[in-house]
Amino acid sequence: MTAPSSPTSLGHKTGRNAFALLACRIGADLLNFLLFLVVSRRFGPEGMGEYGYAFALAGLVYYSATLGIDEYGVREYSRLPVERRPALISNLLGAQLCIAVVAVLVLLGYLFVTQPRPTTLTIIIAMSVYQLGAAFSATLFVPAMAEQHMLAPAIINLLGRGSAFVATGLLIWVFGWSLHTAAIAFACGGLLMVILALRSAASFKARLLPNLSGRNVIERARMLWSFAAAGLLGQLLNRIGVIALSLQVGEAAAGIYATGLKLVEVACLPLFFTGVAVYPRLCHAFADPAAFQRLARQGLIVGSALAASFALAMYLLVPPLLVPVLGERFAGSEAIIAAMAAIVLAQGMEIVLGRLMLAANLNVARAVRIALGTIVCVLLTVSFTPSFGIGATIAALVVSYLMVDLLYFGNLFGTLRRRSYAPA
């Protein structure tokens, strides 16, 4: 039997994984940022609004198709006997394929009702293919992530995403293609990710033929619904502002808000990938109440400090750089972007607490709390955005996230306290 790893070696491995995930994601996001500059300078806020709207809808498809499989899969894979692990991937792929079809049908219904312009429709379709490729890749990466071999998935993600961003940017800036024509490169990037992810899963001897039996689909749907609901509603919580501003105010306002959301996402990346890297360790530690409590306390302290630091950095450093970096058409949006630093703090805490909720088997409670936060955000956004514009949209999102954070904290505190006093 292999000797257990020491806490120091586990910490080093977690740090290396977090660094690899973050470095590759930063590399991809730098390329995405360059594309962001190309789109904003070539097409202005109107083009960014169209781009942000398409990405928001495609993001909902992604979270519908992933079903939270990357989070559920890592947790279950790390706890299963070795001989049962290959079948888990086949079962997950079968359920994911069925629900991805449903997600695409829902998107087509929405597009039929809203009747977007042909150019916007092309961008939405291309980005949806890209996001579907990323969704299935996340499932295929489960063995590598659970075994804490996270470098290969990080590099594959960088290749798939980076190729889409670079090709789209070059087609627009160098060859003068329109946004909707160049966006076809996104679909190619998604296909590349799937091909490379299949090789990664095969190296762990995973069964790659999806199990499409009705029994499996129903069983996986029963297990995954809370993960799926949390992911999908979390995306809606973030993106409802872009959709509302596009439909109720205008593409220019939606473009400014989408710009701020992209900066918020970048600011929260270190928190997200640190959580991904430590997640397998948290799942193992949950069997030991004392160890889990120690890790939970450390996570809350470090996560809170990081969230506050990143929010302050965005508030102070980003606004003066907007016009020099993005162009004159973003003049006057500095105060709006500075105000969105509050989202970094509120969302950062949700990332920290949400990961602890999953490791503590509180995925159903997490889904319910996210649902409540999303309902509040939708009601506030739709009610106040037409009258008060982007300011109301930002306030609605911050208030909703803070409410979710408080509910998470209450759930975790109660669970940890009960486990502390439970008999061995």
C-alpha cells in the first residue's frame, strides 16, 4: 500500500495545480483580452453589446450541458473504488449528452421567439458550439482532475480557448472580417478541445462510450440536478444584467456592463482556480471533521482576504486604464467600472463558500440558495434597470450575491457544528 502523502506534500501539489490552472487560464484570458480590445476598437460598445449578448446565451448553454459534472464527477471519482471509476465517466457522458440536446432545443426556442438579427444569430450559434465543446471536455477531464494531474487539462483548455481567440482576432484585425463571420473560429476551438480531452480521458482507461440507458440517465439526472441548477442559475445570476440592458436600455449600455463583468471575472480567477486545486483534498478531508474544519477555516480566512484585495485593486487600478486601453468611446464609464468592484468582493466570497458547500455534501442547499439569489436578482434587475440603468443592475447583483453568501455561511456553520458534536 502506498504511504499517505504528508500535509506538506499535499500543500505543494495543491499549489502547483493551482498555479498551472491559473497560469494557463491567464494565458487564455490574455488572448481573450486582446480579442476584447480588437472587438471594442473595431466595433465599439455596440459590437461589444452584440458580442456580450451572444456570449451570455452561449454561457447558459454551457452550464446547462455541464450539469455541474466537473464538480460532482471529481467528488465521486475521488471516493469510488478504482475498479468502478471507468464506468462513472461513461455514465456521466450519457446523461450529459441527453441534457445537452434539451439545452440546445431550449436555446432554439428562445431564438425563435426573440428573432435576433442574422449576424447575431451566427455569433450565438458559433459560441454555443464552442461552449458545448468546453462542456464535454470538462467531463472528460474528471479523471485527471480527481487524480490531481491538472497540468494536461489546463494546457488543453489553453489550446482550445486560445486558438479561438487568436483566430477570431486575426480575422477581424488583419483580414477585416465582420464579427459574425470571424466568430466561426470559436466553433473550431470547441471541437479542438473535445478531441484533445478524449485523449486525456483514454489515458486513464475511462470508458468513452456514453451510457444512454434510460436507467442511467434518470439516476444521473437525480444526482446531478442540484449541481446543474446551481451552475445554470449562477450563470443567469451573472448574465441577467447583460440581457436586461440589451433588451431594455440598449447595446451600448450592455457593452459597458459586459466589459465590467469581464474584468470582474478576471479579478476572481485566482480564487476560482485555488478552489479547483484544493477541491479533491477537501472532498477527502470531509470524512475527518477536525481536518475539514481546519481547512474550512483556512479557506475562509485566505479567501476573504483575497476577495477584498482583488476588489480594491479593481476599484483603484482599472478605471484610469479604460480609455487608454479600450478607446475613447469608453470615456465616461470609469465610475461604473469602479462601482463593479463591489461585485468582485461579493462574488469572490460566493466562490469560496460555494466550494466548501460542495465538499460538505451541501450541493442541494447550495442550489436552493443560488435559486433564491437569482430570483431576487431577476426581480430587482427587471424592475429597476429601465429607470435607473446600469447602477441598478450592479446594485441588484451585489445585493443578491451578499444574500447568497449569508445563506451559505449559515448552512456551513450549522453543518460543521453538528459534525463537531456528533458521536464518532
